[in-house]
Amino acid sequence: MSAQLIYDLVPLASIVTYSDGSPRPPERHRKKLAAWENRNGGGRLVRKQAEARVGSTTLPASITLHKGDYGSQGTIVLRVHQSFSVNSDLKFSVKQRPAIGSVLVLDRAGEDAELVHLAANRAAAEEWLTRHGYPNAVFQQVTAETVAADTVEGDGSMTARTSETHVVETPGFPGVSFGRSADGLCVALVGEHAFAMAPARDGRHYLVTGWRIRRPMAEWTRSDFYGHAGELADEAAFRAHVEQNALHQQQRAGATVYAEGVAAHSRAGHGGFHLSAERNRKVHDMLRANGGWYEEDCHWAAVPQAFPQLFTDFEKACAETTIRDWYPDAWEAIHGRMLEPGQSY
């Protein structure tokens, strides 16, 4: 996801990684490795700063990660932070959100406050504060509602509403259920795939996804959703995406083998495609993977691009978007034209 999505949707204290997609240089190339490590790493999200004006200059909103501490014998002498503009070209990923029940210790009140400590509970936070000099510190407990509220506008316009669930039947498919969550989000269920329309800052909305939520829709909250699948214009766009996903599942239903030499693999937490040597030679050379393994996060898109006849319309559309956003040079080579500014994220 983008830095803008991290700023809009991800709560403080989350563990976030970032990458430019390039391979790690060998250890012997010290300068190249140092440059690579500056654009590939991770840390804990400790601050979000809104856009600001300094004289005639506008500074874009930014996020700050705490990457580590250095010291000896229990004394920290250097604390390493790295900030990123919301316009950063890097790709970000959320590896862990703060545990429900934990307490954030912020250096002051306000939206641009900095996280200085994450405690297991309030008692631990209070004990930590007695040993550290933050006279204006405030506590913020992490709850399911807190995680959900991270995306809600401050004017309180998104309040919980009465659940209103109905079923829209898709021909040849058991159905698509739409409704409202406990915190007022538009939600939907297709099989075991859950979707929600999450509000962000500046009036925007994003599609977020979940899996196997074992409760009624009326009890769902924002914290049940962990995947992000792009921006939504309005509720009609949300419904269209959900119904498109239902059609995709209908087309894919019962299929376990794509074709000879094209195998899908799935393991706990990860998966992807493996192509035979013959099939792999047909993948565009700017997308081809040595060994024929294409992981599911983004590189998988090379397979539908090479063999569109094996995939659903939904999968092909997702692959097209993924290549455009993650491999813009390859997209331009495939299509024979340049991307305009803003067409690739």
C-alpha cells in the first residue's frame, strides 16, 4: 500500500515495512547496500504529521517510523527515526497492529503527537512514565473501537447505525449479503470473503477486506478488516466491486488446476504460482522470475498477463492494476505507451 494509505488508515504503534521492490545487494557492495537499506526496512509507526505551510512552501503530510535504539547498559544514546512523505514512491505493508488492551503513551495531546512508548496495560504505562520525563504525556488505550475510529472523520459523522442486511442474488451464485457493521460501515459478505467501505481523511473511502469473520454483520467492526484494496468513489462503487468479486468466485468455482505447467500454491499466510520452464519462457522478460515462482503479493500478476485465457475478468483486471502500480516500466513496455502522471501508484 502507499504512504498515503498508512497515513489515512493505519493506527499508531503498528509495525510497518517499506520497500522499493529492488533485490538486496551483496554485503560486499557497502555503498549500494547502504542506499538500499535506506529504501527498504521497517519500524513502528510513531507519528503522523498533517500538511503544513512554511512561508510560501507547502510541506506534504508525512509518517514517521521508529527504526531502533542504540546504547549500552540500559541507556539509550541514539534513537533512529525515519520520516516519509505521503507522496513517497515506496510500497508499504502493515505487519502488525497494536494489541487490543495495550496503551499508547503519547508525548502530548493532539493529532501530531508522537508515540514514545507502547505499554501492555495502563498500570505498565503509568509505571514507565514515572521513570521518563514527559510532563505533557497522555495515554490512549487500544480497543477494537479505537482501531476502527482511526479512519473515522473527527466530526463524528460516521456513527453506528442500525444494521440493515439484505441479500442480492447473483445468477448461479449463492448470494451477496450487504449490511452495516456495529460502527456504521457499509459491509458485504461473499462466501467467506468480507468487505467494508472504510472512511478516511478528506472525505475519501477505501475498500478493506477480511476473511472468515465468525459473527453476524451487525457485530463486525473496522478491526476485523486487515487488507486494503484501493480507493472507492462512493457506495455504488463499493457494491460494484463486491458483485464483481462474486462473479469472479462464480467463474473460479470448482477449479483447482489452471493448466498444464501453471499451478497455484497456497500455504498458511502465503502462496502464489509456479510455472514450468516452458510456460515461464512465455512470461514477458521484464516480469519473468528465475525458477518460475511468482509470489501472491504482487508478482503473481505476471501470470495472468502471460496467460489471460486461464483467468477470470476480475483476476485479469487486478493483474493489470498490479503491474501498472508495481512494475510501471514493464507496463509501458507491454502496452507501448507511457503512463501519465497519477496513473501509477
